[in-house]
Amino acid sequence: GLNPEKGKFIDLRGKYNSKFDAFRNRLLKPLVQEKLKKISACENLDYSEVIEKYDSPSTYFYTDPPYWKTENYYSLHDFDRDDHEKLCNQLKNIKGRFGLSYYDFDLLGQWLPEDEYVWERKEFAKAASARKEVKQNKGEELLIMNYEIEDYNLEKFFKDG
């Protein structure tokens, strides 16, 4: 069978790259390696249980829930509108830090107001629309945090390679 660690991929534009390659390359960066060495646990639990179990002043939660109105794209369909709100409410009350990845939607600003949390936006080209002759649609990823970013270059971290 195919070994994805050694396989080569061609994207829709005919270039030799893939999300897997980009992700793997990010994981190999020394900065990321240092961060990964600090991870003390990896769990397969409901988000609420993980937060309850591990919350402390020294805990960082990176949360990447299903995007708003795409919950049914996932096979188990076990994250709904109420879960989005419950997650936001639970994150508002933690002792540690969090980074919450989303696309913006109307209720998000009510649950985690921009004047109370740090909102960082990053524009990207949507891969689903990537074709050689077609202009790519743009999207905007949102990272909401309960802390200020200090002396950290997000562009350097997100850059492929």
C-alpha cells in the first residue's frame, strides 16, 4: 500500500504539494518540535471532558470544532449548534489559555465579543476552488484567543515549508 510519509501528491493546480505535505513540513520545523515536546497528554474524549480534566493556569487548549453549519459533514454528526455555544461558554470560564479556530458567523461575536477576546484573522485561498485556469475564492480563518500574542510571528508559523 501507499506510505503517506514517503508518497508524492499532486494538487489540482498540478503542483507537487498537498495539505499532508504542508502539515508534515510544519511539524518538522524546530519551533514546532519544541512546542510538541511540551505536550503532556493527547486524549480522544468529548471536548467538554478534556477541558474539565486538564484545565489549569498552565494549560493551553487549541480548539478546532466543526465550522458553523458544516457539522453534518462529519460522519458522527455529534456536534450541533448548542455545542458551539457550550464550547464558547466553557472556554470563557477556564483557568488556562485557549485558541479557538473558526470561520466568522453572526453568533460568534455575541458569545466571544471582540472587545473581550483577541481576534486574529488570516485570509487564504480556498483549496476546493483551486484550478489552474480559475481564480481562487478567498476565505478568512479566524483565531480567537483569551490572551495577547507577544513577540510571535504568526505569518512565519503558518507559512508552508
